[in-house]
Amino acid sequence: MTLQFSLGSAAPESVETPCVVVGVYENGLLTSAAARVDTAAHGAIKRQVESGDINGKAGTTAMLFAPEGVAAKRVLVVGLGTQKTFDGARYQKVNIEAARALGRLPIDGAVSYLTEVDVPGHDAAWRVRTAALAADYAAYRYTATFKPREKSAQPELTALAFAGGDDAQAGLAQAIAIAEGVRVARELANLPPNICNPAYIASQAEQFAAQHDKVSCTVLDHEKMGELGFGSLLAVGRGSANKPKLVVLEYKGGAEGDKPYAFVGKGITFDTGGISLKPGPGMEEMKFDMGGAAGVIGSFVAAVKLGLPVNLVCVVPAVENMPDGDSYRPSDVLTSLSGLTIEVLNTDAEGRLILCDALTYTAQTFQPKVLIDAATLTGACVIALGKHASGLMSKHDDLAAELIAAGENTLDRAWRLPLWDDYQVQLESGFADVANIGGKNAGAITAGCFLARFTEGQRWAHLDIAGTAWDEGRKGLATGRPVSLLVQWLMDRAA
């Protein structure tokens, strides 16, 4: 469900709405909005604090129904934790929990005053943007492949207003555009691989381009890529009945002749591992192996919706990695688009094999200002950083710092890993210019080192989102990362 967001300036005790949302810290300290509601309601909130029904722990919620003296039908009180340690991450968390609690109520609208809470180092626009994105994230429901259900007779939350004035308007506009990009990314990644295959990704990109001025889409099929010399990418797709596509989206929002920024996203729509077959348990999660593609497409959508004054290219190599009599094998030697030959030591290290050709094509065709790839590339990155931070690699300190700053701003964080040439020796081959894996040590880094060989002369960065692109488990959903990070980085460049 898509929430409609707006700003409001009415007093919390007098706004007529199905529900107002206010905050209480762990020591019983009420925010200014909560204090006004409490005064109007003759101490109703303080009484619940004193009785222990409201403890103020971060993310906890309590409901007051139809309190006398308050115009709203309900008051949702959200715990903020300790005031002294309150920060951006906690602010995001309490807004997600508030939205989840609202979603469980039989209401169609609410007004949140959590945006008035002081978050050190962040202004009103940031607070509103973060709150809106948190609410949209919590409201997302995957329904595409369920049997259609009868519409519930009870109302559902469709509109959410935030306390804020003109200084928050820019944050709200950004949130609406970024939320759309995140939803696009999540939906693409959540779809099953029998629907979201290379042809489907290409068709969705073409539809988006047809609906927007300044946007064009080009799709290269396997025959065209064969003519051009995409030997590495095409090898990965050889075992699948779903032929590879190279999807190229262009947005011309900047000055004519300005070099574009370029995003490249790994689009393995399903990864069996190929001949180096993955174990069965957990293989169903490999539909998420196109999380990088989903992320860069979502970032492209958000940039277009924001009307950013930049030129932007989004390139997605969309491929399925399957075992078959025609599949590529361990010990095959492939000739990449760059001319470098690659010894295949493991067919499950396929993401880098499609990315290397896509990166070469993007660099040669568009000569971008900056080239950034996003990929669910290595399990090693998940071991190193877990589910909280994406792995960032770049030889350009300034670019790495920009991306880390964008991640900190949006709470879509990345952590830099070294990309030293010391690691390149692990990729040496006796039969080709480079091997496609570097052994079990420093697996995330050697994957980045492999890609670095195909981005010489480019201002390039690599984001390994294997740990952050989806939530684990049978019911885990795509997260939409790193859309927020990449869009913030683009907004910073546009500014």
C-alpha cells in the first residue's frame, strides 16, 4: 500500500484525526507534543507512565482511546528510549514501530508529532524525510503472487501527516520520490524468478522510459551482445532458457554534453551456482541475487521523480545462472568485453563475470564522471559486516568518503574495505589473465579487486550489498537498499 504524506501545523490536542502520535522518553519525560496532549487530557499520559503501562523504552507503543479533552479519537504514545543517547538510528526505529502500530489499527489516517523530537545534528527536513521513509517501509506489503483478497470492511491506513512547516517541505518531497524508488526496488527483488527474469526487467525498464520525458531505454539481447564481444556475461547465461539482456536506462536531466553519472547493478535473476551447484537449503533466497539491479533501478526512478539536474545512466546485466548441458564450467577460459581473459574456477562466482562486461560497456560507451556498481556479490561480505552495513570498495578516497557520508545521512550505511593491490596476487592464473576467485581469504575484497581490473582509469566504487539487500529467512523481504544511499549521493552532487 502506498501512503499519502503531508505536513500539518495544527496543535496536537486540537487536530481532528483518527490518531495522533506523540513520544515519551524512558525516564517519563514527555515531548512537548505529548505534554500538550497530556494537559488537555487531564494527565492521562502521566498516569499511565506512573502506573508503568507506558515505560518509554525505544519502540514500545501504548494506546489511549478517546481521551477526554483531546480532539483526536486515539493517542498513540511511542517510547523514545533515553534522551541522552537519542540519535538518528533510534529516531528511525521509533518511526518504523509507530507506523507498524498504526497499521494494526482500523484507521485511514493519522498525524505524527514525532517529527518535532530533537535529533542531534539533523534539521526538520531530515526528520520529516526519515519519518516518512520509515513509515513507507513499514507500510509496504508484498501481494503480487497471492490470491486476490476481498477488500476489508475496516479502514486501512492510507494517509499520514507530519508536524512540520515550510522548512520541512523539501524533506517531504524527497521522501515521496525516494520511497517510490525503494518500493520499485523491493517489488522487483521480491518477485519470484519465474516472473522476474531478464525479459521482465527489460520490459519494466522500457515501460518506465515510455512514461517519462528525458528518459530513454535501450535493451541489448544475447545476439547483439555476442556481436559486441560480451564473452564473460554470455557464458554465465548459457545454461538458462531465459536469455540474458543488457538493460540501459538514460536520464538527461543535466546540461547537454555533461558526462553522466553511471550506476551498474548485478541482475542475476536466479542463481543456482551453475555447475558449482549451491546447497539446497536457502537456495530459494537466490531470487534476491538481482538486488543490485533492483537497487540501481530504484535509485534511477527516485532521481527521475526528484527531477535532479544531472545526467544519469543505469546499466543492468540481467542473467540467470543455471546448470545445463551448455553451461559454462570450472576451468573454462572466457574472453571478456575488455579483452582480458578469465579462468573460471567456480561458476558460483558469476556476479563478477557479468559485472566486468557491463562495467567495460558502460565506461566505453558513456565515459561517465563516476561509475558505481551495486551487487549482492559475496557471502564473505556478509560474514565480515553482517546485515547492517554494505561493503564499500574504491581506490578513490574522496568518492569513498562521499558515499560513506551519504550512507550516514540516510542510515543506509556502508563500511569501507581495503582495495590494495596486495590482494591482486590471489587472482593470478596459470591459464588466463585473471582467475574469477581468489580463494577463501578476503573473499569480498578479492571480488572487488577482480572488478577493479575492468575499471582502470575510471572514478569507480563498488558496493557489496549481499548482507543488506534482503532480510534472511523464509519470509524475509527485500530491503530496497542501497536506494537511499545512492539517491542522497546524487542529491549531494546536484547541490
